[in-house]
Amino acid sequence: MKILLVGNYVPDRQHSMQRFAGLLRDGLLTRGHEVRLLTPAAQFGGGGNKWAAYADKFLAFPRVLRDAAQWADVVHICDHSNAMYVSHVGNKPNLVTCHDLLAVRGALGENTDCPATFTGKYLQRWILRGLRRAQQVACVSSATRSDLLRLAGNDMAARSCVVLLGVAPSMRRLQPSEAQQRIGALLGHRDKPFLLNVGSNLARKNRDGTLRIFKKVSQKFDCDLVFAGESLSPELKKLKTEMELNGNVIEVPQPDDATLEALYSGAFALLYPTKFEGFGWPAIEAQSCGCPVVASASTSIPEVVGNSALLRAPDDETGFAEDVLKLKDAVVHEELVARGFENVKRFAPERMVNDYIEIYQRLCAQNGN
């Protein structure tokens, strides 16, 4: 089968989406399919200008996509934020993976901590129209699919399904010595337990809440907090200083996969009080590396982790701190690690790739290919 994967615009630095497209491409290639991963080229917007980037994505790229689609048996748009490209693939069987509809909901006035500008509101409505036109939409969680049916219409029920994400096979539990070798210098060679938070400064990621939870924990447990991902915003840095946490909070900006794997493997626990998620990839990555998860009982997270993590309402900061402190009991800690390893079996990349191949075959059959 000839499969055209449509990936994300690289200057947007959507690392998780790039990882998903790469993981899917590699899995399809190992099964003998012909695969092309096509992304918009940075002809005008490489310098970060929003309008030049729009020219790259919405003026230059559609022509490239129309030509490339002629080669394919099926076109898979790997991120719903590119759903508007459906109108440029002609009569080819097509599929869109929907990771979340939080920005769409925000543009429609719902409270998801995703406020939209005037142009942002137009863009999110354009995305929703694209999802409605797709031949098939694969949602990464039942929570996301529920949002799709509510916002795009119940007629999407027959054209949508849930395909859980797969965790990268490179994410595995490292021996303590190997983890320390990779991250020791980044953490100042401290011989101290640390909590890990992975993500960005988006309001829905609740990093201010993470700092407040850590403050409570640190009063009873001598540990550090590591923020991996986007560097802390000036507002968060100010909050950290006001809470007198400067000596215990470490930033690891934009870690590569090898560093992230070592952080997960070395962490005492993943502290993940996110408010809104479409899936919650860090929780599964952490569990695959033997890191216990303390997370929010919000949106998709309970579906993704089940009983393999300690869950609290996002605003229950005292409860979060209590759960972290429970993990000081070695028996409780190792029990949660074991549950995590069992849970991640549901997210094998081979299963995800097989699910998508079945969808491709069905779409091609429907189109008479």
C-alpha cells in the first residue's frame, strides 16, 4: 500500500506531533508499505513570522499536497490541526488523527484554558470544518471522540473511532547508573530524589499548580523538582522566587528523547496536575520507564492510566502532595511501578500501527481501491 502521511510544519516545534508521525512512518515501513512523510516547507516563515508561516502552510503547501496525493493509495493527516488539508487530497481515501479539540473548544467560548485571538477563532473553525469533511477521524481517546461528536455532530459517529497512541519503543527503564550518566550534569550531580514535570507553559498544563504542590511536598520530603520541556515563563520564574524554591527547581529545556528517557527513569515520580488533555503522553512515557505517575483525574487521563496512577482533581493541591508523600513507602512505590508497566502494554506501537493499517484497508475498500 502507498501511504502519504501529512506531518506538521517543523518551525512550529510541535515535538509530540513530529514524534507521532515518525513512529507511525517507521512502523508502516517495517511492515513493507511504501510511505512518504510530507510536511510544509519553510519557504517564507522559517524566521518565526506568523503571517509568513501561514503563507507556507496555507498557500504554498496545498499545491504540493495535491500533487503528492496522486501517488498515494491513502492520505493520512497526522494532526487534526491540519484537517483543512482534507479538501486538497482529491478523491483519495483519507484519514485524520484527532489528538484533542481543546483549542477548538476554546475558540467556541468553552473554558479549556485555550483562549483564541480573532484569527485563532477563524483557524479553529476551519479545522472543525475539515474534520467534518474527513472520510474517517481517528481520535486518540474516548474523551476526545466525545468532544468530536458533540462539536462536529453525531453523524460523525459512523466516521470516527478511537485509536490509542503508542509509546516510542526507545522509552524504556534505564539502570540507575546509565540514567545518572545521561542527566547528572544537567541536574548538577545532585544525589537527591526529584519529581518530574514534562510539558509547556500553557495554562492548561498547570505549572503554577505544580510549583504550589511541590512547595507542600518539600516541607516534608527533601527533594527537587525538574521541569522538562519549555523553559519557565517569567511569571512562573517569579512565582518560584516568591515561594523560595529557586534552589530546588531545575529546568531542562527541550530535552531530546535520550535525555527524557533518563529523566523518566531517574525520577521519583511524574507530577502531572494538568487540567485538560486529549491524551496525556507523558504519563505513558513515564510508566514505560518505571516512573510512578501522580496525575489529575481530568479529561482523558483516567482513561489512559486507569488504576495504574494516583489521581486527584487538578485543584486538589493538598491531595496531590499527600499522594507524592505516599510514594515514600517503598512498597507503595514499587506497586505503582508494576501497575504502570502492566498499563503500558495497551500502548504498544505495533498495536497502534496495526489499527491504522486496518483503517487504511477499509477506506481503500470503500473507495473501490
